[in-house]
Amino acid sequence: MLRTLSSILLAAALTLPAGAARAQVWVPVWTASAMPDRGDTDRQGQPHQFADQTVRQDLQLASTVKAVRIRFSNELGKEPLVLGATRAGLRGGPLQPVLFDGKPGATIAPGASLLSDVLELEVPALAELTVSVHLPEPTRPAVRLSAVRFAAGDSEVPDTMRLQRRQSVVSAVLGERTQVPEAVVVALGDSITEGGSTTLGANRSWPSRLGQRLEERCPGAYVVVNAGIGGNMVVGNGRSPSAISRLDRDVLSLPGVTHVILLEGLNDIRQKGPQRDRPGASAEDVIAGYRQVVDRLRMHGIKVIGGTLTPILAAPVREPVIEGPSTEDKRRALNDFIRGSGLFDAVVDFEAATADPRDPGRIRAGAHREDGYHPNDEGHRLMAGAVDPALFGPDRCGR
């Protein structure tokens, strides 16, 4: 009943903004999951925050849209989030004011998010929407790391400002379409899904690459958005809430979701602690978490595709000898379960796509970063290529 009521209220919010009835289809076209302030600091040891600065993000939209609404998140923030003048438009073009109930700014209480009014703006699929927001008060954003530029005061932020990887305040862009897509796919995962190991600002994470590939292959049929968070776990809370605890916020709150690709578990099972002397979760614990995720999503008619865990043995950090299964033992056990249990509606074999054929415990040469287990641009390209469009339904384009 609560989910049904929530869906009705969300639909009303999307279809009746500012008193104007709309009969179109709204879907998520870009997402960034809420994440508590990481406590990052600058070179002088001062905490990262914005104060009387304008923050700009260039967001590649997953679908052609005729209007947008932008969601700002303070759901995991500790202080009120004050939004000053906010503007949006096609990258390189003029920016229009973004309003909130007809007003040019807003304050978002801790624990809440806020949808902007509808902004009438046609954006082609895979084009970039520039969102620029003035943060007049000291602000510690609580949305995952993204590519941002910023400048002092309430000002334009030119391309010449350095691109940085920082937490920001935009958590989603919802787009208005004329037709319901064949599939709206959420990639739910950790850093390997978030894509922080790819070229900053280049849209080369595997969810971005998958969305680009599907749009170019069959325009308008698919929407893919990214709900990855660096360090995320299935059952444990680390720097961010577990996949289980963030399902409602990061998946079920989005309109029209039909599929989730779940790629998580490495952070659960890896050894932890100051001397890496704690063994991490067991494979059985993670499997129990998988079951919870699948059961809850299926209750809302969402199909769940399991992704096998990518290789880790090239990582330079050597594990101490501890009692019980190694991280690699548990990774292999989880992959055996993902492939063979029948829990998932389908499986994407990311391990097979990225593994070195001569040494399957390692990512193939040229496809990983220096740490040995985070895929680089090439690794993410291989991962996106492993996803068969047929997993999302009949192939209407037939290519």
C-alpha cells in the first residue's frame, strides 16, 4: 500500500507540475546516488566544501527528451542544503533559470530531496545537459563523486575551469518522452559501476558505454542510468549505505524502471581493517543479500540481471594468511552462484569479458588501472560489450 501510494504521489508530482496537466512519459535519464560526505580534504587538510561558489555539471542524458526536472538530494546530508540561482541548458548553449515552485532558489532539509519545476528543453539522446547551481552557504554535498567545475560567487563557470572529481548535489535528471521505452535499466553497484577509474568527464563507465551502444543501435528503445557508488557493499554499510538499504531511494523512487543489473559483492568479501586482518563477509552472507535485493525488486515487477564479479588477483596488495576462504575463493563461489543458482532473471558474465584468457584470476592486460582490479576505459568497454540487448526484451531493431 505504501509503495502504491508513493507511486501515485510521484506520478502526480511529475505529471502536474505548477498546476499544469501533462500526459507524457517521465523516465530517469541521468542519476547519481546519494552518499554521505566522504570527509575528503584539500592539500592543506581543509575539508572539501563549497561556499559562495557556483558548481557546474555536464550530464550526458540517456534519452531524447522534450523537458526535464532535476532532483537535488540532501537525503544523507547533515545540514540544510541552500540552493541559490540554478540554471540549465544544452552544453555550449544559453542556460535557463531552474525554478522551485516558481521561485529561483530553495532550502532542502536534511533527509529530503527536491524536484525542480519542469524546464521545457529539448535534449537529444547522449547530448549533455549543463546544470549550474550557486551554493551561497558553506555546503558539504551528499551525492556520490561526479565530474564538476566550479567558480567563485554566482557566476558562469567556463570550460577553462579545471574539471574535478567531487561530491555534488544533483542526484537525478528526469526526462519527458513521448513514448514509453522498451526498458529502463538501472546499473546497481560499487566503484566498478560508478566508473571512477575511467577518464574523468568522458562518459566511459560501463553503464554509460552500454547506454551509448544501445541508443546508437536502436534509438529511443532503451534507457540506462548509473546507481554505482565507490566502496559500496551488498549487506554492509561502509562509506555509503548498503545496496539493500538504498534500494528504495536509488531504484524504486525512479519512474518506469524495468530492469536492474546488479554487480556488487567484492567490497563485502575483501579483507578489511588497518592491517587487512579481518576476513570480510562470507559468500553465504552476500548470497543472502542478493536474495533480498532480488525479492524486493521483483515485488515491483523489476527484472534483476546478475553480473559476475570481475577478477582481482592482479591487485598489488598481498593478503595476510588468515583462517578460512580467501577473497578469491569467495569471489569464485559468488560467481558460481550467480551463474548457476537460477536466482537471477539473466546473467551478464563480466568476469569472462575482462579476464585474461591465460590467467582467469586477473584482468587482461591493458584493461585495468594500476591497482590491478579496477577496469580502465578499455575494461569498461569490454564490460558494456558483454551485455546482450536481448536481456531486456524482444529486439525490435533486429541488428
